Amino acid sequence: MHPLSIPGFDVHRVRVDDGVTLEAEVGGSGPPVVLLHGFPQTRLMWRHVAADLAADHTVICPDLRGYGASDKPAETGPEVYSKRTMARDVVRLATELGHERFILAGHDRGALVAFRAALDHPEAVTRVLLLDILATLDMWDAMHGVSAAVGFHLYLMAQAPGLPETMIRSSADAFFGYFLDVWANAPGAVPAAVRRHYLDSSARAVPSIVADYRASAQIDVAHDSADREAANRLAMPVTVLQQDWGAALGYHAEGLWRAWAPDLRHRTVSCGHFMAEEDPKLVAAEIRALASR
């Protein structure tokens, strides 16, 4: 077992697309919950929450396409790292592991994948928890003026292939480490060994990480826009936990989410961006509360 694996969990490698295999850790027993990691992290970010939930759930923690130990296909077109494609990966993963229906929780990039999975696959996703995001379309609408400097990485990685990859690769530890340092409110939430794992994993995945973000400035916006125009909304119970970004950027987060999710529980929390590592008991409790709705 890798020293940074989740104790008591087994590692599975599951083919989800032509030439694309996801690596996931699976543990526990009971109703299935799939946990999707964010940036610049891997499935290891769920280590505390997953161990807690495994007492009464089957917990599946994959590395997303393009991250961690999962495959990193070349960006041959915008659809390769669209959230629609990444969401389909997750549904196929769960199905291959024997789960046609499941609760889905995601943080950051994983929350964008979870949002898309819930819109595209309501027959599979029974409930969804989203940590510290807005829908892609709303995110870009909220970024304006000098306050948008907080999202400088979004604009950098939205550029055409070449420059962002070169810049990030040349200073990978500084770039990815910046977010681990400034987005956490709780000292020690990301221990040194885990931080090193995140940095090394991200450095090995620069092209695919950039491709994921590039998709969010292009094809993902188109997909969200089409759903908004068609008045498509999330059909299942939804919980959203967020920092108070709205106060800083001038939007009403709950209002934006209620337009997508009629059955919504929205909470503004005091911990930092890395909620599953800073306050895992809160996140696990919210997943259990969501499961009972």
C-alpha cells in the first residue's frame, strides 16, 4: 500500500474510455458515495472524510482524468477535458464498480465535474454536495475588475496551448504551492508529506491540468449556457458549502445556486477553501445529512 493511501481502502484501476483508466480507492460498505477532488490535489484530499464515511457507506475516491495516478490523455480537442467528458468518466467508474446510483460530492474542479454529472446523469446521481464553487457560467460572470485578480490562474490557463504550460512547468512548485498556502485557513491542514505529494502529482500533470482549466473557459461555458437556455436544473437534493466569496466579488451565492438547484441547502462556512482537510467532520456530517434528505 502506498504510504499516503487511505487506510483500509483498496486501489482499483478502471477503464472508463478509449485509452483512459481512472485509479480510485474504495472502502467501507453501505450506500455508495463518490468523492471528487479539487486543484491542486488528488483523491488523497478526502482521506479524513472517506475514513469517516466508510463506517456506513461504500466510499469511492478516484483521481480525475488528467490528475494523480489516473490517465492523462493528450488534449486533442476541447471535449477531452470538458466537464461533460470527465463526468461521464465518473458515472462509468461507479457503474463498473457495481453502483448504478450514488451520492456525489466534489470540491473545486471535482465539484464542477459533479455539477455536470448531476445535470447530465440524473438517473445515476441521487444527491450532490458541492464545495466552494459557482457553476462555470456564473463564475466567469462574477469575475470583473481588480477583484478578479484572485482568479489570475483561471485567465492564465485559459490561454491557447503553449505559454501557460511553459510558464507553469518552469516554476511548478511555486505555482501549485501558492494555492496550497494562501487558500487554507487552518495551519497544518495539509501536512508536509501530503503537500509534497500534491506538488509532485501536479508537476507531472501540467498539460492535463491546464487543459482542464482551458475547457472551463471554452466548451464548459457553452454547455452551461445551453442548459441555462433550456431551463435545465438539478433534479436532486443539493448542498453547497462555500466561503463568503460573494462578499468580496459582489454576488449573492445562494441566489445564483437556487437558480440551478430548487432543492438547495446552502451554507457559508468559516474554514478555508480546503474544507475536506480543514474541517472533515463538518463535510462528513453534511454528506450524511444530504443522504437523509
